[in-house]
Amino acid sequence: MGDIAKGVLGGAWTLLVGWILPTALNLSVFFFAVAPSLHSAGPVARLWPTTQAGATLLLLATSVLLGLVLSALQNQLYRILEGYLLWPGAAYDYGCARRRQDKGDLRDRLKLMRLERRAEQHDGVLPVIATADLALLRANPRITRAARKDRRRSGVQRALLSESLARYPIDDGQIAPTRLGNAIRRFEEYGYDRFRLDTQVLWNELTGTAPEQVRRQADLARTNADFFIALLAGHAVVAAAAAAALGSARADTPLLLVTAIVLGCLIPLWYRSTVVAVDEWAAAVRALVNVGRKPLAESLGLALPSDLEAERTMWALVTKLSRLPYNERRSALDPYRSGGGPGP
């Protein structure tokens, strides 16, 4: 009973902090800055409370209701911001090409700094291949312009470039058209890249068998990203409402303009904050894969091989068995069933 209560309270916490709280913040801005200009509108005038207590109750009830709606729509919100939903084909292709170039530039800038540091340590003498790479990088005008700034960076600032590169998936074929899409895609591909464990296919099985603390950590880490997503979406709606309210009869034009402009300027900040918040989410999912593979294998009646290549083969077979219709080739999983698999 205690475990059930703990699970319910944990789920309520992620819902409250991730979706209801930012919705309440957005509605507070709407009630203070936009709603007074709409009091002359018939439906608003009839529904608006006449007492302070009524307005507070309306704010709380609406926050909970809209927070639940946003939570139910979270997959669609994420997909829009990741670049998978409602994006025209041309915009999607352009975004992917741009992000692919950004990733390549970051990789080249870091490589240039490493080669220049090696050259300094060895009095300018480098192996032939390294010398050729250094000349090629210096011939790239984009890298050269960025390198001038990079040389003035401190060690901590240079480490931030490595963090930025780490927010991209390893496989260039997995590049998404937005920074958020790539920040999320890099941990979606982690299990498959390392162990051939497709977490997209086996997510429910993995979270259902992983240690509770690790599973809880992943849920809490996602809550931070949810908070900024809900805040961003609400800002966009309230800013649009403020712009639309400029045409009302009792419009407070200066307040509405300031509200629309300030909220519009904050949207990129919340987007950037979401991308940074995904770092903790990615670390939690990485831990989930690393420590959750063994209990997952045991729950599936499999023995985790001691050989890494054999383990990769096993998870590839498990993924195919879950994702594709059964055929006789799936019997290749038999050697891994309860009793140990190939490997030394």
C-alpha cells in the first residue's frame, strides 16, 4: 500500500511541477495584464467573477484543468518543438541540414583546438596526418572565424563547446531539425548505439523492471524539461491573446504591448532552458539503460552474456522480436534464454 501511495504522490508531483505550476504562472499573467482589457466582451463579462475570492478560485480551477490538458498533449508539444510535427518538408530538410552543419563545425572547432594544443606541446611538430588535418581545418573560413574567438576562451568555456557537441546524436542520420530535437534524440539512441537495446521499443519493459531510484530519477529529470515546455507554450498563447486584445474597446494598449513583447522575448530563453534541462534527463536515461539492462534481461527470461558483442546481438534480437512479426529467424534468441548465452 505504501508503494502505491508513493507512486501516486510521485506522479502527482511531476504533474504539479511540470504542467500545473507553469500553467498557473501563465494564467496569472493573463488575469493581470490581458483579462482587464476584455471585460467589455460579452462572454468574459458574464463569466468573470465579481469577488477576489471568486477570481482566485477561477485561477486555481483553470490552472488545474489546463495543466491536465497540456499534460495530455505533451507528446504533441514536444514533437512540434523537436521538428517532427506540423513542419513543412522544406523547413524540416533545411533544419536538419543546418543542425548537421552546426554539429560538424563544433566537432571541427574542438579538433582544431586539440591539434593546436598538441603543436604547442611538441614545438610545432606533428605527424603527417595531423599536420594535413590542421591545414585543412585552417583553410575552412567558418572554422577560422570561430577559432579566433575560441582561442580567447577559458578552459571552462571550451568545455561548454564539448557539452554543446554532446547534445547531438552520434549518428548523423539521426539529426533532427531543432536543437531540442537533437538533445532528446541523443539519449533516445544511446541504448541502441551502445548495446543495440532500442529504448523506444522496449521503454515500458525497461522502466518496469529498472531499480526504483533510477526510474524515479528519470521521471524527475523530465519534469524540469516539462516545466519549461509548458511555460513556453503558455507564453506564446498569452502573448497572442495580448496582441488580439489590442482591438478591444477597453484595451490598455501600453500594458498589452509590454506583455506581448516581454513574453515574446522570454520564449527563446525558455526554449534554451529546455535544451539545457534535457542534459539531466539524458543522464538519467543513460543510467536507466546502464543499470536496467540486467533486470530487464532477467525479467524476459534471458541471461546477460559476459561478452559485449554477444549482448549487442541478444538485444538486437529482442528488439526485433518485440517490433516485428514472429518468424523462424527469431529462434536465434534461444541460446540466450535462461542459462547463459554465447561468450567466454
